[in-house]
Amino acid sequence: MLRFVFAWLLVAFLSGCKDADKFDIYSYNGAYPRNIDGSQIETFEPQVSGGNVALSFNGHAWNHSPYIRVFAESFGPVQSGGIDELDLSVQAMVNNNLIEPCGMESLYLRVPLKEGNIDTKGLMKGQQQSDYIRFSSVNCDATKDRYELDLSRQNILRLVKFDSSTQTVEISMDLHFQMLDRNSDFGPIYPEKIDIKGTVKTMIRL
């Protein structure tokens, strides 16, 4: 019996070592961000301010931080064919301070303020992609890892509803990002590819 237990523990140990060997801070591509030692990051039930967020991150709840902020503004047309534009940001925050806030992850969208499907490729034609759609991990106010939209995959973006009387807006997305620049000097260590899917509802700041 003791021999059987010892053999089982040995197999478990070797399997654990094998899994640990798979984690590489320079090429990691799992579902969750990881601590720099490969261990699972802490997850939360985020307190959301500025709107309603129902977004998944690589198939799981976007729950890497204790706070999520939503912020939306509208601007006059620049590249959207005479239509006002919506700037929308969703930020995963380490703290909820108005002074010296500390961010962890940031999703930014700049799209025509018009109900309907949004052509992500046409939106950025001839423009800097990061000016319109971007995701990044951040260390408080400093960018850590930068991502670009993976144009080899189908990216779906839709402005579901815009109520001009209340300035409320709802946007749905199924976006696929690939890492552009990695900084593994400190954790968390983020996946090479990130999928963001779901909806955001908020009110445009006047």
C-alpha cells in the first residue's frame, strides 16, 4: 500500500514539474494572466462604475481586478463619414482612487456613434489601428503589454443602441487581439492572444 502511495505521489510530482516547465514568461498563451512564477492570479467580483459590463476575457469572466471603470465621450466626425464618434474605454483597476488611480488592463474603442454593425477593417483603413481599437495591460499609468487587433480572424463590433435623449449607449463585441509588444520584467504575465466578448452599457459624458 505504501509503495502504491509513493508511486502516485511521484507521478503527481513529475506531472506538476512538467506543467511548470510549460510556463514561459516570454511566450505564455493561456487563458488567464499569471503571476511571474506561473501561479494563478487572484480573481475578484469587480465593483463596476460608469455602466454595466458583461465581458469575457478568453472565455472566462473579466475578473482580474477589484474594480472596473467605464468611460464614454462623443466627438465630432474625424474619419467616420460625417457621423459623430464614440470614445469608449473599459479599465480594470487595482484601486478606485480618483487621485493617483492604478490601472491593470485597458480596452479602448473609437467608433461611429450610429446604431448598426461596425466594419473594423474599414474603420481603420489608412489609420493607426491603436487610435481606434486597442487593448493593453498597464502598470498603474504606464503601458506594460500592447496588443493589436488580429485581422486574420473575424472581429464583430456592433453599436446596439444609442438613445440621444438620455445619451445612453450599448455596444456588443467579439474581438480578437494578438500581442504586439511584451514586457515580462514584472507580472502579471499576459497571454499572447486575448479574446474579448460581450456587451457594455453606459452613458456618454456630456
